[in-house]
Amino acid sequence: MTRSFFSMVGIAGGIALVTALKIGGLGFVNQTPEILVQRETSSDQPDVLAQMGGMGGSVGGGVGGMGGMGGGDMIYLATSANWPAPKLLVPYEWSKANAEVPGWLDGAADAEANEREADIRRRLDKRIDVSLGKTPLRSFFQTLSDELGIAILIDEKGLEDETITPEDPVMAVRTDTRARDIIRQVLEPLNLTTVVKGEALVVTNKKNSANIIRYYDLSFIFPNNTVTNDLIHAIETLITPETWVNSGGTSMMSMVGSVLVVHANEETQEELATFLREISKQDPTNLRPRRFEE
């Protein structure tokens, strides 16, 4: 008599709970907190009541006395493993507006400034000879400005944050070396860097070296996107690894079609460009995705 009473309680409680969930427009919810799901039921989700079968048996653990189901009973758990995957949007062609090209797309207003800044970056690749003993930082950059023919500005507030003044002495003795490498050698111990901004080379601290966006079309290097994940992992591991978001920094990157869009500071962008150039020189047949044993 007692067993029959608890069996009836189990059935009544279970049906009441599931019916309440069903009426409320919910699929059956897994008890594991980290994968609780609340979604509207649809025709392609298994019917909860139909799959539960008889719910006799002793009253054990579970919700509302449902833990003690009879043999062969099933219950549908809304987990990421068996819940229907969301459907992807169906792509369609966009109709280009029959109007004048907008200014932000034309870019004519910024073309001259962009070209001048690109010219500064090219001039930083010039190989020069430098032989300076203890020379004020300001004088060092004046010498480079005259040699390279570019405007170089010193962010004195940025230097002050690092307890450095433009009159602090630096040394540089190099021959046949790229100007950018000489600058990096001098500034790295001071926790300073440079950024091309406002048609000039600005000397500042690394904290004030704002991120910039650059675009790298990987179709010039790879035939398809099969190695994209490997490439991004290599970049975050090898190129200024402490600056990426995953490591607590502010640099980020994302793929748009074949274009790698990178939001990072000038130093990271330069190292990334060098890295991609070296990758492009490798045998394409060896640039294949990693294979994992099943």
C-alpha cells in the first residue's frame, strides 16, 4: 500500500512539473547550473511527455520525486550536446545603392595624410650609420630627423610619466642599420616607443601608444582559410604576446573574409607585418593545417 502510494505521488508530481514546464513554453531543463537552457519548444524538439513513459518506482533523488523512474524511462535534457543547433542565416546578395560614394568610403580627404604617414614608415626602413656618445634624447632625435627628412615630436608628458626628460642622455653606435631598429634599441630600456601620428613620428611611453587598425589580406599568402586558426594562435604566441586581450592586453584581431583586421599598437603592427612577410616566403605546400589523430 505504501509503495503504491509513493508511486502515485511520483507520477502525479512528475507530470505536474513537466506539464507546467510545457505550458510555460519551456523545454525540459537540465539540473546542471552551467548549462541551463530556456528556449521555446518547436516541432523539431522531442516531446517531453511522450518520451517520459511510466514514472513508477520508489521515490528517490531528483526533482519532485522523479528520481525513481521505472526501467526504460527516458527524459530529454536540454544540453548543448542534444539541443538542436541554431540555424545559420541564408546569405543573399546586397543591392548597391545607386548614389554617390560616401565620403568615408571615398577617403579622398585622408589620402594625402595617409600617404605621408606611409612615407614616414618607409623612411624608417632606411639603413643609416649612427655614432653618438652620451647625447640628450632630444638631440638624438633631431639627428635622426635631419637624416631621414621626417618630423619627429617628443611627447614630454608621456616621458614625464616614465620619469624621463628630453635632456636625459642616450647612446647609439650602429652601422648600416635600419633607423627603426636603432630607435627601438635606444627607447626599449626607457619603456618608450614611437607611433606614426598626425604626419609625424611621435616619441611617447608604451601606455600612451594608442592602438591603430591595419588590414592584411591573407589571400596573398594562403589559398584558403584552413590555416587561419593556426596563424592567429602563432601571432598571439609569438608577436608581443603580452599585448593581446587573451593575455590581459588591449590588442585584438578578427577575420573578415580573407582579411585579417588587427587593432594593435605600432610596434606590434610592424612585427606582425615582418612575420607575415616571412611566412609568405615559405613553401606553400608546407603551410597546411595541423592534423590531429582521431
